[in-house]
Amino acid sequence: MSTNVNVAFLWAANGSVPTVSTLMTSTPPGYADTLGLSAMAWEDILADPNLTLAVNNANSGVAVAQSAANCSLNYNGGAAFGVSGTSPGVTYSLFMIGWSTAYATPAIAAATDSFVGWSAPFSYRCYQLTEAPTSFAGLTGQFGVGGLPEPSTLVLASLGGLTLLLLRRRK
């Protein structure tokens, strides 16, 4: 697990599918960059009229957490927080994104064409702060925040594989 990834989430009406899903349903951070899709992905994510970046009601800041080596995220010290524009008792579609910790917000990361990854959308019911929230335990496998090999490593691995195929055909 990589600790050089920031993660945030966007919300939309329940059942909404993000525009970026037309590129890929989901991808770990950096994978879209290896395919040359990161600029298009950022545009799809930040310009999607159905998505709203989660903003903490208490401090008016974008809810951003840094990934930890044990695959966990900890935002707001683990305490519950209200998200601007949402209402208790309503179910929303959530969508997670990840980018380099070199950039504090998704907008700055997009402006510099940082790598980006995104989850498939999932449903979440908003609760009063006194209620027990929905568990995220069932979301494993939908979105990974991990390191990605350098592009030169991928090129070398591809060349090695092609060489093996060519040698195999000659025998």
C-alpha cells in the first residue's frame, strides 16, 4: 500500500453513474496515467454536473485523507462529520478518487495533470450524528490505493514479454 496518495469522495443522487465510468468503471491511482487517460479522467471527474466534491460542514474544507500503509483512511480523526449539501436519512451514490499527496486538493492535482484513480460508485445512507453509520466493510476490492510501477518498468516488462514470444515462435 502506498502512502503517497490523497483520497477524497464525491457524492451524487443515488444511482448516479460518474461520467468517468465511460473511460473505465474504476481504476487504482496511476493506472489511467499509464494509458494516457489522466487528463480526460480529471475533466470527467471535476466537470461532471451530477457529482459534488465532499466538503466538511464544520470547516468548509474538502474532505481529503492520506492513505496509510495498512490500506486505511482516516479523515477528521475518525469522527463523524456532516457533508455540505447532504441530508440525514437520504441515500447517495459515493465515488472515491485518489491522487498524489504532492497536491492538497483534486483541483490542484488536475491542474498539474497528476495521476488519478477512481472507484466504482457505491450507495451510502446519511445518518444523524447520533445514529450508527453504514459500514464500509463490504467495499473491499472496489478501489485500491497503491503504488504503481514506474512507466520504464512497464516498458521493460513488455519488451521482455515480447522477446519471450518471439523466441518461442522461432523454435
